[in-house]
Amino acid sequence: MIAQESRSDVVDLRSDTVTLPTETMLARMQCAPLGDDGREGDPTVRELEARGAALTGKEAGLFVPSGTMGNLLAMLAHAERGTDVFADNGAHLLNSELGSVVTIAGLVPKSMPSHRGAMDRAALEQAIRASSRPGLIAMETTHNGAGGAVLPLAHMARIHALGQESSIPVHLDGARLFNASVALGVPAARIAEHTDSVMFCLSKGLSAPVGSLLCGNEAFIARARGFRKLVGGNMRQSGIVAAAGLVALETMIERLSEDHAAAKRLAAALAWLDPALADPDQVQTNILRIDVSGSLHDAAAWAAGMKQHGILVQASGLAQLRLVTHRHIDVSAVDRTIAAFAAVAG
């Protein structure tokens, strides 16, 4: 029997990856049509890939086990080894994927100055001109390192235009693409139109148990499919988990606004406790970056203190906490978290 909800005695704000599948997902998983996705294809996987492509306005999709693999396949399929990949200096793709950009894709990372995840276009243009082998431009929205910030569409359009002018493909790490879509009030395809490929996760706020989708044109996806096998990502009767992904796309997108509201309520309460902790105006989606540099405790001590009150948060460096809201964080959980912060702050 799979547990349906998080433990009621623990409020887990470490990530939205802790979400559990819904009852509807589990029911669909039990009756999903299956096949060998490494051979002629799994019908449920094919349906999910087509759905993801349609939602992002792309020609084709590829189901992969993780977002990290999706980003890796994009790099392998877009760029030749030894070429430069340009991304903002806080990009998950450069900083949090165990160096796969270098060790597996064989690309040269070029870190660009940025503000809340948005690369400085002038600096990017200069770096491209100075590069002897430009290979790929990567953007990220929502931006994990920038506290769930959403890239403005106008900025994305300018970066994509620069890529087109320079004949450099543009990839979007859209792990939380639908959070950005909900925050902007536009379809996901409206965001993805400023890219040549996009990856989004099903297992974060959308609550599927596993999986991500990589979407792009048919030629790109054909190359990525070959690289998926190369890195050991081919699966067999993967329609079992793809079925949950279909339910996620059908039922879980609109409710992401509830997670955003919970994050904003948390930020407002923490700012009331201590204005240095959080800026509610900077919270756009479901991620909060809490600054504890001016407090008596470092981030690890804060996390340990919160845990004693049944609240799990993630320490990020010495002076920052990350809190991520999701469907298991209800009004009561927010209230408990606020009370715990007040208690630990003393």
C-alpha cells in the first residue's frame, strides 16, 4: 500500500519533490496500456510525450527518468563536444547537476552575470562574439537559485533572438515550467516559444512519482532518444509511471497557484517577524530563500532547530534556507511553520 499523504506530524518544506502521487494517479497506473518503450514503444508513454509536446508547442517529446537527464540529453543533442554552453551564473544546469555538462556532455561552461536568473544580454552577446566554438544557450524558469523567480517573456524573447542571430540553439531548463506558466497567467507554450527545446518535471509540484519530459522538434528528439539509450535511460513498460504523468498534466497544473499563495503567506509572516528574513515582493512562485545572515544562528542551526519543531527545511550554504511549498503544505502547515520560526528565532 502506497502512503497517500505526507506524515501529519512533519511539515516537509525541503522540496516539492517530496510530493506523493494522488489516488487518481495510482488508479490510472493500475490500468495503463503497456508496451516495451525501448523497442516498438509504450502506448501510454507515447500519449504522454504527445501531450507534453502539445502543451509546450513543440513537435515531439521524450519521456526521461529525471530532469537532470533531460538537460543532459538536450546538451548532447544540441551541441558538439568542446563547444561552449552559456548559462546564468546561478543555473542549476551548471551548478547542481554534478558537472555532467563537462564530464558527460563534454561542453565548456560559460557562466554569465545575471539578476534573478536573467542573464545580462550584453555580457552574453560579448561572450558569444569572443567564443571560438559557441554551442548552446541555456535559460532556467522558474529559477531555483533565485528563489523561484520567473523570467520575463520579453527577456526570453531577447535571448532567443540573440541565439537565432548567432545560429546557437536555446534550451530551457523548465523543471518548474508550469509554476512559471501559472505565475505569468499564460500557457506553457507561450514561454517555450522562446526556446528550441524545453525540459519540464512531472515529479515536483505536479506530484507524479517520477519522470520528466524533453520537448523540441522531431529531429532534435530523435537525436535525444539515441543519447537516452547511451546514458542508460531507456525503460521498458514505463507506461506505469507515464500514466501518473498524464494525470499530473490533466489535474495538477491549475492548483499550483495554491502553492504560490502559501509561499507568499509564509514570506509575509516571516518578514513581519524580521524584515531581514524575507522579502514578500520577491516571492513569485513556490520557493522562498530565507536570509539568516543577520541572525544568531547559521543555516544548519536553523534547520536543526526547525526540525525539533517538526518542520523540515533545507540549509543552503551558511546563511540561507530554502523552503518550497507544495500540495501537502496546507493552511495548518503554514501556521506551524510560522510558529516554529518564531520559536527558533527566540
